[in-house]
Amino acid sequence: MLDMLSRGELGAGDLARPFRISRPAVSQHLKVLKRAGLVRVRREGREQIYSLSPQPLREIYDWLGRYQAFWSGKLEALGAFLREEEDEQ
């Protein structure tokens, strides 16, 4: 749903359409996303229109970025170890 909303606003029905789950299940998912601050909702007549609120995703991305150097170093070390093992055989 977040990927769909990254392209623009959508109504609840449009968000539900590609999924093989009930409308109430879609509604529950949207409530969770709203509570997490990942989507905003506004009314347009009887329909609820959802849009992406990317700030919480940016905060997660920034937090994970602190570990990128750590994991890159570990993966490089693993690659060097595996090359050494291969050379010894």
C-alpha cells in the first residue's frame, strides 16, 4: 500500500482492489499505517483519500544508515576470508 501511495493519493477502494483480502482487513491495515504516521487521510465526500506521509520512513532510513558502514565492513571481511579459503584449496 505504501508503494501504491508513493505515486499519489488513492481512495480506500483503490488501495483495496489489488489485494485478495476483505475490505475490513484493508481498513485495519490502513488504521495501523495511520497510527504509525505513515499515511494521512482526508475525506472527500463519502470517500476517504489516503496519501503517503514519508517522514517516519526517512527517520528509519537515517537510523539504519548508521549501521551501513558496519555491515559493509563485515561483508568485505567475509569476502576476503572466502577468497583466502578458496586460494588455500
